[in-house]
Amino acid sequence: MIFLNTDLNAQATGTETFTVTQVPAENGSYTIQPPIADGTRVKAGTVLTVIAKPSPKFSLDAIYYTVKGGMWGTTSFESFSSPMTIRVDKDMSIGATFVEKELVENLNVTQDLVYAKPGNKALKYDVFSQKGARNLPCIVIVHGGGWSSNNEDIMRGLARELANGGKYVVFSIDYRWVNKLDGDEKPNYMHNLIEDVFGAIAHIQEHAATYGGDPKRIAVTGDSAGGHLSESAAMLSPLIGDGGFGTRAGVYQYLPSYMPKGKSVDQVRKEITDAIKAVAPSYGPSDARHFKMFIEQTSDEYYDAVSPVKHVPNATQRAIPHFIVRGKKDDLVTHAVVQSYVDVLKAAGQRVEYIQVDDAAHAFFDWKPDAATRTTFAKYGIRYAAEMQAFFDTVFK
């Protein structure tokens, strides 16, 4: 029998109440203090403590609560350690997810490393490396979410898959959201997000050795909006500079949001450009005209400047092998959108492997606490993460 602790609940402020739903756990269990029955209406302001316990052979992935709202209809908030405290201020569902222990027991995971704070939001990345990693190539993951939602946590499933096997150190990065969605007084533009990706890479190069990574050997991947941003990292790095972005006619240069002390922008440009050896943009657009609804600027010059497809080098000058996957049932990023980039790459002599996945829709590399997303990742994400890693193996052999 589960009872509501009326003494603690009475401490909550106000008279408004919200429904708290408990999601059944698999491969582990969790408890809530003060105890509440599933579906109980709880006074606004009540603080709940969630304690999770994995079953044998499993480890905690995350404790979470989910509320309505956000770009995709719901938003989840996660804690990767137990306990998690939650203040009830909306109707919510609470749960915990668990993963096989063998998936994570040999990994060192370092979370929330801040690389810059150009606006309201601190920009972070997480590191996934096998214990004992030393001088391994780095993989940088850029998350998706319409350039306007999610953070690096949504890529942790892919990061774990790519880090296991001991061949790579994986860095999953966050960046600013477009417009004023981070709460900034001034809007963030698409080129600012690309500058964040360059800033993250510059910071990663500065600290890669700490985690067993080689800063001179980098592959970049990302899905959806992160596909565009990963392509941008690979194709637009020669445009890193301090001449401003569109402030002078014909000048579109990216100033990384983090600059290592003692290094010139020319040094950073060369180090990033030389280090990026491959890119795997999953179901992402490469021409800004395909996502201009997210861009305030309307000039062709601006669109071209933030479009990787407009900056593909000839492979004889700079070879950037591409691994691209897309679900055949993806209604957000069509085959035509991806194929147009593939055609330009091939015309430039670039090596490209393009796979269309039967029955898969959009965002199958995402990892969220809901069962449907995790099931999709198990069905498609694991397999194509392995194929991506095999592709990178041929580059870093």
C-alpha cells in the first residue's frame, strides 16, 4: 500500500494541484518519497525525491520526468544519478530507465564540460571514452532538434555505441538555439550555431588528450539539424576567421565561440580544418533554402554562407569522406534533399556512402526516456552506429 505523506505535502505552497503519473520501469525499479499512488494529484510546490535501483546486470541510464510542451509536444528532464529531486509545478510523468551493465561498465563518462557561454546558456559537452583510452581518434556528435530544441544528452545512445570497442573517444556537444529560444535578449542566428560547433571543437582539441583522444584526428557526425551542423564543421572550417559575418560586403567568416588562449584565429582555422578527416551527417539538410523557415535572414548570400553544399572542395584539394544514412519513411528530410548533397559530393570526387534504411522514419539515432524512442534506437540506431563506426575505421585505419 502506498500513502501520500500529508505532512510533507502540506509544506507545498498554494492550493493548485497537478497529476503525477508513474511510468512502469523495466530492468530496475524506483521509489518516490514522499510515497504517492500513481495518478495522485499533488499540491504545487511539493518536492519529490526519486530513488532508482537497477536489476542485476543493469545500470541506471536516467531518472526523468516528462511534461507537456516544447517543440515536439513533450519535454523530458533527466538526472543521470540517483536520487533526483523534482518540484511539482505541472502535470508530469515520472520514471527511470536502465541499460545493460556491459554497455557502460568499461566507459568513463564525463558530463557537462562547459566550453563557452556566449549568451544566456552555458554550452557543454559530454565525453565517452573506454577506460585506458590513449591517443585515439575523436568523434564529435552534434545533436538535432530543429536548431531549436534538445541538448547533448539526446545523443548518449549513439555516443555509447561509438565509444564501445575502444577505438574512439566520443564528444557529444550542445550549442545555442536559434532566435531567442535560449532566453537571450538578442537573437542567435544560424551562423552563431555554427560558430558554437567550431568553438566546441577548438575546446575539445585543447583537452582531448585528457580523455585519451588525439586532437589531430577527428570525425564529426550529427543527425537532422545536427547533420547540417556536422556538415558545416567539415565544409565551412576554411571560413573560420575574425572578419565578421556579413558585416562587410562579401565577407562571411566564422569566429568560434571559444578561442584557446595564446592561439590566433588562423591557427585555430588550420588546426580544425586539418583535423577533420570524415563526416557522417544523418538525415540532415545541406542547403539553407531547405530550412529557411528557421533563418531570419533572407538573402541568397546568407543562405549560401551557411549551406555546406555550397562549399564542397574538390577531393584533390581536401578529401572529406562522407557516411550518410536516412530512413525511407522520413517525411522531414526527403531523399531528394539528401541526394542533392550526395550528387555535389560525387561531382567533386569526394568519397560518399549513402544508405537508405527500409521502414525507418526520422531521428532513429535519438535516445529519449520514452519507450518508443528507445525501441526505435534498438531497432535502427545500434545497427547503423556500427556501420558508421566501420566507415570511420576505414578512414582512421
